[in-house]
Amino acid sequence: MDSRTTNLNFYQAHRTEYPPQTPESSRGSLFLNPMQGNTTHNWYRQQLHTRGLSHTASEHVYPRLPPSTPSPSQRMDILRAKADTFLGFEYNFPHHTPTQMAEAELSCEKHSDWVGCEWCGKRLRNWKSGDIPWVEHTRFSPHCELVKREMGQPFIEAIIKSFDLEKEITHYCDQHTPLKNDPRALLDAFKESDEYRVIKNVFSNPNDLSKQLPLIEQAFIDWHYKENSSGKSILRATNILTRMNNLQCHTALKESWERFLKDCDEYDAQLEVLQEKQQQIHCLKNERITLFDTVNLQRQTKIKAAQEGEDAKIARRLQGLYVGEPPQLPAQNRPANFSSQAEASTANPVQKPESLEKSGIDSFLLLKQMTCRVCKTNESKIFFVKCGHLASCETCAPVLKKCPFPGCNIEVATDDKIKIYMS
């Protein structure tokens, strides 16, 4: 029976139970009545519940559960998998390493410098020098559950508040940017022009020239305000000399010069305010860096503590195989030839080999290296010929196509796997 027949029979069997179409439950107005909601959907969920059927969780029906905290070994596997997505695309991220991106729960999108979070679906690009992946992830996706789990809600609130304040300061700077250029730059450009040199040549006596220089500048400023307001007039030496020789224009020259000095003061005041705002933005960036370093240090400390706890658990489990006390037979079940020497050997646990003690090798590190890299539980007994790693147990080895040793992705076939026996 195909799926079409099954669905048809199900509909025929339950068609009388399906609620009639009402204005509130019709497709064109599913949510016209907020008190009643989606009647059809509620009926469907009720039928599933009464029949004991499982309903696939959907973000439209049930809230998405927050991600669980991975174990240290799982965290390393996730980090390695995300970092591997950047292979071949490292040149698109000149200021960041794949590990930095992977630690911020970001994977490469294989297009330009796009990266994305698999949980919240946020995609980011245009990475610049000084950008912190965790901070940018928090900034554009503050509701991401991975960010809440790794960095904490106080960190998210501090980052959002910092960027909101920076946005206000930037908006203020855009609104109060000086509408005019530096007035002194206009006067400096005039002193570099050919017309200025022509005017200076008119005064052959150096003493007369030094006295006339302030008047030349005033005449130029007066010409600029009165005849060059649009900035398209052509300056000629005769325009300046005429104003200098006309004594009636000297009062107008002084007024224009006072206006010029006032414009310079206003420009300096606006520039000082903008520089102060820019300094505030710079301080906010430094505060975000300091905050991230502090929170990330706490996070790494917790991860390290969890790693040490997992390592201790593995060590206790493996040490039971090599240093534990062998089982003893009850007295009534002992064989007739059971000697006192054999009884003494079973009564004493197997101690750490003297070769390890003399060589200074830490037995814990040795036991950890002998654990399967896939399941983190069984003892590694499969040797990979191509790379020379002992990294898998008998259970995990058949499904492996690559060596699971960290940093080794060499492909292995069935013939490349050899079981070894340790004595």
C-alpha cells in the first residue's frame, strides 16, 4: 500500500471528526479572532495527542529549545568542524583565523567573506581589522542562544548598550559636521598661487612688502566674501591691488577680516567637539575589547575545568584496567592446586610499571592517548597504516573513512586498518 492510499483511508476514517470551516478557522482569516486562534491547527494537535502520535516540533508551534552545553570532547569536534569550513577560503579573511571564527560559532559560507551561525541563521560579512567575531555575533544577533550560552546575558546587554551609545555619538557627529572647510586652508592656497607672487613683485622694497602683506591678505578675504561666494570666480591680481589702493575700502577690508577670524573660531570649536566625540567612540571600542577579554577568560577557564574533569573521569576508568585490583575467587570455588603464592598475587593490585616511573612518563597522559578519539570511551586498538596513528576502537573503526586523530584528515580504506594487541 502506497502512501497515497494510506492518507486517503485516514481521511475517510476521520473526515467526520474534522471541524467545519468557520470564519475564524478558514484559510483566509486564520487569526481574525485572537481569543480563538487557529482552530484547525489546535484540532490537529488534539487529534495527535488523543491517538498517541508524535508531532514533529516546529518553531511555529513550540518554542525552539536552547542548545545544550556540549562536553569538552564534543566542543573540540564542533570547533574543528567549523574551522574546516574555512579551508581554501582563508584569503577572504586576512584579519582573522578560522579558529577565531569557529570559536564564535561562525562557519564559512563559501562565498566572499560571508560567515553564518547555524543556530540563529545570521550571516555576516565585510570583516575589518580590529573586529572581534564574538562581539560582532553578539551585536547583530543578541537573541542567539549560542551567544547566551557561551558569553552570558550580562555580556550581551553590555555590548548592545555600548553599540547603541556609539550609534548616538556617530549620529551627532554626522549632524554637526562643519559645513565649511577650514577657512585658513583657503588663505594658504592663495599664498601658493601665481597671483600672489605677482602682487609681491609689485613691491620692490622688502620693507614695504612686509608692511603690505597683512593688507594683501585682508584684500583677498574681502574679495572672497563679496565676489567669490560661489567659489567659481577667477582671481586676478588687479582685484587685490584695487582694494589695497582704495582707501575707502580699508574699513570694509577690516570687517571682512573680522568675519574671517570669527569663522575660524567657529570651525575650531566644532572640530574640538567632534574630536571629543571621536575619542568617546575610541574609548567605547577599548571598553568592548576589555569586556570581551574578561568574559572570554572566564569562559576558557570553565572549559578548561570541564576538560580536566572529563580527563580525570577517563583516567579513573582506564586506570581500573591497568592499576585496579583483579577479582578474587571465593574460598569454596578455589582449585585444589591454588597456591599461597597465587593467593598473594591476587591479593595485591597491579602496580604502575617501573619503566614508566623511571622514565618520568605520566601514566594519565599515556592512558588518555590510548582512548578512542571518536567515542572517548573504549580503548584504541585499531592502527591506521597510512598515517601511523592509533586512534580508534574496534566499534568505531568500520565506519571511519578518515583518521580521527586531531589535525589528521588522511583518508583510510579497510585494508589500512590493523588491529593490534598490547601485552
